[in-house]
Amino acid sequence: MTTGDLGRKDLSPLEIRDRLALFISIGGLVAVSWLYLIAMSNDMGSKMQGMALGLKSWSLLDFTNQFLMWAVMMVAMMVPTAFRSILILSQIAAMQKRRGGHPYVSGLWFTAGYALAWTGFSIIATSLQWGLDQAALLSAHLVLVSPALGAGVVIVAGFWQLTPMKDTCLRHCQSPVLYLAARFKPGYWGAISLGLNHGLYCLGCCWVLMGLLFVGGVMNLAWILIITLFVLVEKLLPATGQFAKISGIGMILTGLGYLYFWT
């Protein structure tokens, strides 16, 4: 596939049924994930009351439940922001099928690989939550109880927005078509591995932003939605890097202001 092919309208040869199936499947996955988060948020206070502030040691079941919460949350937050890439991969696969080269492979397999990257992150996030809880640094609502630590997280997130690594990963997420076309491999495992690689770029772009969940509340649905929309806007904007820099400076100033006025 040449770069000239990518600028033509025949990059979108998806049949209506395939396109509809993709929209319904991804939409259903995201909807179920959000419904799970809503259900979890309703009784999270009672479940975490005894665990918060290091009052109770975690059992394996506790860790598993919190890991499941993080894994579902990452699907709810990050899969919508990757839908453009999922659609592009499906279009490339359909083009390959039309040319007689390979059978069509649904973008759902790409989504599985993408979710796998964020599932790995969920293990790290759960471990971090466990450490913060055992150090008595989290409230029952999974918010950092130390204003200075919370401000520090915001400042670190702001500085990450200004780094070359952030810029590289963000540009990949903003303009994925050439990367996906050049590295396309046929079959299910090809789609899964490409989704995993794309997920790792996305992880490099957004992992520090996920730390902000501990500032506004890990199960604060409004805060989760705000961060999701922030990531979505960041990915959809032109790849100039200006939004990341402006938001990074804003985070740094916000964190410093919070330190000055509240600590």
C-alpha cells in the first residue's frame, strides 16, 4: 500500500454491515464499561471505607476487584479516544480484502490489542493504589488526602505535557494512518499486535494524566468524563503540539497555585 492510496476515497471500502457491526460492537463495549463504573461508584464508599487510610490489609480478592475496576475504567476512557484508529485499521483490512490479498479482519481484534496495553497499565495503577492506601494517603473516595501530594501530581502531569516523549506519542495518536498502513499485518494476531503497539504509544501519551484520577477521585464519574474528553480533544486536534504545551503550562500553574494557597 502506497501513501497515494491513503489519500483516496477508496480507503473506506467497508461494507455497510461491517461498519455497522463495528459501531455497535465498540459502542456496546464502551456503554457496558460506563454502566459498570456507574454501578461501582454507587457502592464504592461502603466497600472502600474499611480499606481506606490503611485500616485494612488488602486480600487477593480486594486487589482483583480493584484491578477489574481499573481495567474496565481504561476501556471506558480510552477506547472511545482510539475509535478513529480502530476505524482506519478496519478500512485498511477491507481494502486488502478487496484487492484479494487477505481475508477481512475486524477492528475488534485491533481493539483487543489496544485494550491489552491498558490492562497492563491497570496492574500498575492498582499496585499504586494499594501502596497509597497502605501508606494512609487515600480517602474512602480514593482521593489523595495530602494537598501537597495532589498538587505535585498535577505539576508532574503538566511537565509531562511539555516533554519530547509526550510530543512523539501524541503525534502518533493524532496521525495514525501512515503508521497503521505501513505496519499492517494480515490475520487476527497481526491486528492484535498492531493494536498493542498503538496502545503503547497511547499509554506513553496519557499515562501521567491517569494519575490525575487520584486528585479528583478515582471513582468520581464527572472527573473521569472530564479526563476522557481532554484526551479525546487532544488526539483529535491537529498535530501542532500547541494544545499539549498550553495545557501543560496550565497544569503547572494550577498545581503551584494550589500549593501556595492551600498548603
